[in-house]
Amino acid sequence: MKPQAKPQASPVLIRLEDVRKRYDMGDVVVHAMAGVSLEIDRGDFVAIMGSSGSGKSTMMNILGCLAQPTSGRYFLAGREVSRLNANALAMLRNETIGFVFQSFNLLPRTSALENVELPLLYGGVGGRERRRRAKAALEKVGLGDRIHHGPNEMSGGQQQRVAIARALVSRPSLLLADEPTGNLDSRTTQEVLALLAELSSTGITIVMVTHEDEVAACARRIIVMRDGQIESDRRQPAAEVAP
């Protein structure tokens, strides 16, 4: 008898089904998401664009389990997370999702190594393993020779690389980047985008919010939000993806 093949993991990491998010602000009701359905595959690199108030930040918060939809369903790696309680959401974020922000959010009097260790410290990982994994994450982003330097001894691009290493150290399936190049010059922006593209090629799913066309051009898929809905969703031919 032939051994049964193991079931293959679904290629879909993220699935939104008619997700809506409403904010009641006194007499005014704001429909930040107005019925969004979406699938994102594992290892994809997606840029989300849109003007202020379009719903892109709300979508990012829901994808990051920082906010729950008013209605609809959100599945992450096949698990419905749209109705999990706060403790379950916190655990899911720590195990599955890495965050990179426009402001690097590094502790100023703490070394790069110690900054990167923080998620593992909160996760209860022992000191020796924390240091080993933090060092490996910094080496992965090209900062193996800067592990003992503080943020004030680094350029903006290096600080953002530390922030990316911190997001990676928990080995997430999903990396959410909110305007990750907003505080960087053009050359450093290209370096950080190249790093994100490289990480995507290793199987990490990247979802990035940006308002810059040049930044979005580095993604393989561009989603444009307007009035809480998806206005357009296009996949770029490989030849058009900026290096």
C-alpha cells in the first residue's frame, strides 16, 4: 500500500470575505471598509494605495489583527481570526505577523541586537536562543557588523533594516509594512525595497501601504482603495516590476 500524501498547504495566506468596518462618530457614521473581498497568496508582494480616507490604513489594521471587522470574515493561513478575543489576537500577531512602520520605533538607548530581541523576550524565548536568532535576523538584512551599535550610530536606512530584522525574528508568515520608506532618501528607499522583494522571494508574504507610485512599482501586485472599496487590483508583469 502506498503511503498517503500529506495534504498540501493552501497557497492562499489571506482571505477577506465581504469585510466591512464602520466607525460611529457621534451623528456621523464612517464606512472605512465597505465590503472588501480579497485573496493574497503566500510569498506575494502587494502594495496597497489610496488617498487619505480611502480605507487602506483600516485594511492594514484588520490584516494585522489590530482591529476587527464590523462584519464579514477574515481568514489568515486558513484560520478565521475575525472573531478571536484580544488574547488570541495578541498571540497570533506575535507568532504570525511582523510589522514595519514609517517611524522606526527603535529603543534609543538599546543596541540593534537588543532591539531585535524584544519580540522574542515577550514571547518567553530564552536568552541564548534570543541572541542567536536576533543576530541571524540582523545578518539577513546586512547588519551583522552593526549588532552592538545603537540607533543614534546608524543611518535612517540602517535603522529601518533593524526594524525589519525585528519584524522577521519571530519568523512570521506575513510582513506588514506601513509607509516603510517614508523617512528615507531615494537611494536608501531602493535598498529597503530590494530587501523586501528579496524577503518575498523566500516565501514571506509582504503587504505594504504606500502613497508613492515609485514605491508601489516594486511590488508584484498593486491594489488601489477608494471610499472603503477596492477600486483596482492589478498584477504587474515581471518586466514592469522595478528592481
